[in-house]
Amino acid sequence: MSTRTVDPLSFRRVPITVFALLALASVLAGIWPIAGLLATWAPALIVPEAAGLPSLIPPLRLWPLGETTWAFWLSDTLGALVMLAIAALQLRAAARKRPDPGPGRAFGTAVGVTTVAIIGGNLVRSVFLSFAVNADLGTYLGQLVAGVAVSALTGALLGCLVGAVAAVVAAVRRAPATDAVPAVEPAPAVEPLPAVE
């Protein structure tokens, strides 16, 4: 049985990095000057919304965007909170299983967590959108399947970026405390005095 020492900070470094990057992506998706600029330069990013699906990442913003209603804002906010809750639960479970992940495992965990979290967040938004447009069952199921597919692709692509950062964080380890302390030379052995008769 291995008795190796585990760095107590590594238990938190990778999960916090993944969670923070996912939260940052959600906040950036909610800032219209940034999201609007990206949509202008890469119009393919707004194709899901044009097809009646949720946007790629659940945006986290403080108030409704433009002329949208508070109900749409609430569904976006709930979707973002569900996404972050799913990510937190998955990261906690992964950290319990492997408290000191290597770069490869950190990358894989980040990709998996990001993908599942984005799917979960967008499912909340898809259900709201189906009620908002009074979709029939066939339309609802079609939108649900398409939304999961688009969310999985988005999560995998964003997960690769998050995973690359998580792998770097996992690879950078603190130097053990024993290396920082200079080695102390042992005192020379004292020879016993000859016995006096």
C-alpha cells in the first residue's frame, strides 16, 4: 500500500481552475459588448439561436439584455447556475477520487466536466424555450436532441481550452518543503575514551 504524501493544495488547484474558467466563460457570454463582437466576427456562433436553440453557453448577467423579458433572463441565469452546480459536484467527486491528478487526467476531467455542465445548463434553457414558443411534442423533442448535440460540441471545444489550462496547473507542482531546507550534516561520531584501569 502506497504511503506517499499528497500536496494539500493540489486537491484544490485543478478543480478551482476548471470551475473559475467555466464561470468566467459564462460571465463573458453575458457581456454583450464581448459576445456581440464575437458574433460579428464569427457569425457561426449565433446559428444555434437562429435555429431556435439556446445560445452556446448559458450567459450569466445581472439584468435582461436589450428588449428581452425578465423570464428569458431568469431562464439564462438558472441555466448558468445549474451549469456551475453540475460542474462543482463533478469536480468535487473527481477530487475525492483523485486528489492529485496528473496533467492528462486533469485535461480529461476538465473536458468531461465542461461538456456535461454545458449540456445540463442548456437543457434548462431548452425546456423554457419550448414553453415560451408553445412547441408541440415533436418540435420539443427535436429541439431537445439538437440542443444536446450543439451543447456537447460546444462543451467539448470549450473543454479543450479549459483542459489545457487545467493540465498546466496540474503539471506545475510546488517544490516539496524538504527541498527548501538545506541539508544538515550529521555531527562527527565521537570515539569512546579508552577505559582507565
